[in-house]
Amino acid sequence: MKMKKIQLGLSPDSKSLELKLETLQRHFGCFGSSGSGKTVASKVLIEELARYGVPVIAFDPQGDIASLAVTADRDTVKKSGTDPAIRDTYDENVEVVVWTPGSSKGIPLCINPLQFAGVSDLNSEDKIRYFSSTAKNVASLVGYDLDNDDGKSAEAILAVIFEHCFKENMNLRDFGDVIKMLEDLPESVLEVVSAVGSQRFLRGLTKKLSLLTLGSRKLIFQTGVPASIEALLGKDGSTEKTRISVIYLNTLHTAEEKEFFIAGIAQLLYRWMLKNPLGSGQEGLQCAMFIDEIAPYIPPIKVPACKENLELLFRQGRKYGVSCLIATQSPGDIDYKAIGQFSTFILGTLNTKQDIDKVKKRLESVAPKEIDFIISKLPALKPGNFLVVSPDEFDKVQELKVRWLVTDHRVISEEQLAEINPEHLIAHYENIEIGEPEEAEITEDELAVPPAEEVVDVDEPEIGEEDTSEPGEKLLVVRNMILERDLRKKVKPFLAGSLIKSEELASSEFDYLPLIKVDLTFMEEKGIFRKKTTEIPENLYLDFKTQEVMYVDDQSF
């Protein structure tokens, strides 16, 4: 079987310079100052991966990765010196989707960190890591500095609450539910939370979380297709082509929002790869994740919320066939310990001493014998020319003239996004239900009054199917508003005491009373000479067992 190789461009002797797909299992970094051609080189790599069937999730902080969705015409590609056949295979086999977090300008994408589906499949260590990471992401999003005591306290409190909700199978619909829990902490977490934060601190945390329920911030959690790796990789049945999912970060307005979204996708990808490992003895790439301008997300000193999730992918992605691709014009501003697992680098022109020193430090373990040659070459490289360092692929450093793109290279503005995505995909994802189905909030009144039922017509039977319903029969669908597992929580507000209750629910016996609700309307006439008719609605309830008729007066039957 012939090993697949991707074509990056030409060597000085005009031979094709290629990388095996397996080489990228150990990750890839592209460094070069502004104008070096690093973005073009990174986009060439993405084009090649997709051409060979490897789906890519690409974070786009500036809008120029999104133009991968616009295939250039054949004449333009030919004039640039790139083989038009590369363009044709890309156009035929690749599909690009531009997702817009918190915005409907592209295909909207949302992340609800309070939905814990799939967490039960993780081992105990990964569960702890998951809840800690989720808490850290939320704490950072609302403005806490994760490096100081307040940030660590907020992270700890949220992690305890999330873990409690997961263990008790409690559904958190939104941050309003988290706020309610902070205002009335369950006994099982009260002691832990009290040891970490004062009442004043909890009030501050509650106030900050309230901001996530207002304005544009809530769109990140509630507007769009719920993020899933299956959808981002095109493995959700929506396409037969290889998908490049571009996540357009310009629709997010703050650094914290961008960090939150990157962290959330990285967390989902980590969980996905744990569930989808390579087979025994299998090698190769399942997918790739690309982050342009990586420096703000893995800095050497500060610890943004997404850094921990990214480092986890960098460390473990290789054995699961998940390739991590990064690019930056500021290599001096990244934590080189974070990219210790990267083994292939292409280096464009670098001019500052800080950047060159940082690159030198990282390459000393990758290409120790050629480090002086590399450092001497870097300042003099022309745009589009690179040094390729890949001990898994080459015995020595290679010089590369990167090929030109088979797609447009331009910035796509938010206003142009509507023209980018395929219409059939827009229609497909418009039909996807957004978010988890919400449960109605339980009020004090509803503890005493059963919920109203929906009346649904019974469908007509198909020909040849036995009709078991009577003519005109209705099917009563009753929604159970209170589950037995939630009873303790529902009763707690009625127990004596404020924060610490002086009463407790010792035991309970749950009985179900089937009632049939009848909607009646009484017509009352008033007036002597001029009659006026008033409609008076009334609800009666028929006990299904005893046939007794009841009505509600002052919240009681």
C-alpha cells in the first residue's frame, strides 16, 4: 500500500517536498514574522490534509482562514505555478463550513458548558479533570484571574457544584439554575463551599454569573447548533465530503470569550478521541485541529482557561491520531514547554532576538547539529520561503518554497459570511434542535396543582393495520413535573431555617394520583334591561380511581 504524502511545495532543486501523513501525528508548528507567508503555508497544509481525507477544525482569529471556502479558478491556479489537478481534487472532495459562535452571520455555533452528556463514560480521573476544566473556563469567562486566590476559589466552588449536579442527575438548563443553587446550596456541598468562600464572595460570584444570562453573552450558550465534534468533522451524516470546519472567532468580542470557546472545543475533542481511539496497531490521522496566532492561548507565564485543555491535546493527541497544528508570528511569546510534543516545524523569516532565541531553544532537542545553520538563515528568508525541520521525515533541514493556494487568500468579513456556506448545509443545520429540551421550572403552585395535559389526536392507522382506537378518541399525554429523585430539593425551601435548615426530610413515600382534567366554561348573564354575558372558565379534576370530582381552591383540592 502506497503511503499518502502531502505536497507542501518545492525544494531548491525544484523537486516536490512532501510529508507523510503519519509524520503529522507528532504535531506541526509554523513560525514566521508578519509577511513571511506563514498563513499561506498553514492554509496549504490544511488544503492538503483535506484533499487526502483528513477533516480539519480550524480556529480563525482574523478572517483569512475562512477563504478556504472559496476555490480559485483554474487559470488563476495555473498562473501561480500550482498544478490545477490539486485544485480539482480539492474542489471535488472537500467541503468548507464557516461556523460563527454567538452569531447567525455564518452557521451559528454554541457551547453550553452545563450539559454533561457523555461525562459518565469517562474514568474517575478524567471526570475530575472535566469538571475542574469546565469550572475554570466559566470562572475566566466572568472575569476572574485564575492565577489569584479569588479565581481559584471560584473555580473550586463551581467544580463542586457541577460534580454534585452530575452525581445527582440534576439538569442545569442555564446559568440561572447555577445562581439558584448558589443562593440555596445543597447540604452535601455546603461545608466544602463554606470553607472556600465567604457569603460575600458567593454574592460576588452570583453577580458575575448573572452577566452570562443577559445580552450578547448568553448567545454563546443558546444561539446556534450545539457544538459537537461529529458535526465539526462532518461525521454527523450531513456530508460525504471531507470537511474543513472554520470557527470564525471575530464574532466573539472579548479575549475571554475566545479563550472560552477554544477551551470548550478542545475539551469536546479530547472526550471524542477517548471514545474513538485508533485500532490495535493502527497508525494515521483521524483529524486535525489548527489554531492560527496561538500565542495568546499558550503564553509562558499567564494561564488562560484554554491552555490546560490545549496542553492535554498536545500531549495525548498523537496516540489517538489527532494532529495539532499551530502558527504564530510571535514565537517568543509562547510557552515552549507546552509544545514539547511537536516534532515538525516550518520556519519563515524571523527578525527579533527574542523570537530567534526561543526558536533556538526549542530546536536544540530536534536538530542540535544544525542549529547554527538554522539561526543564520532565519533573518534572510524571503516571503514564501521556509526551513523545514522534521527528524521523523528528513535527515537534515530542508529548504522549501511553499506552493500557492488553490483557494482565495483574502480576509472574509462578517458581512460576506452569508455567501460562503453551502445552502444545503445552512438548511440542514437550521433544522437541528438548538440546545437541550428545557424542563419547566417548578413553582410553589405546581407542588399543589397537577400540570395540564396536552390533548393529541390519535393518528389514522395505515391500511392493513388494526385500528384499536374508538372514533373521535383523544390520546392524553401527561407530563410528570416532579420526579422522585428531585423531591428532597423541591421540599427544602419549605423547611424551617434559612441557609442552614433546622428541619430535614427524613423519609418520603411517593404516590401518583391519576387525574383527568376537564376544561369548562360557564356563561353568566348580568343586567336587567340590557343583558351582558360573561364567560367564566373553570377546571375540574376527575379522580380516575374513585370517580370523585374535585376543583382547586386556594392552591388545594
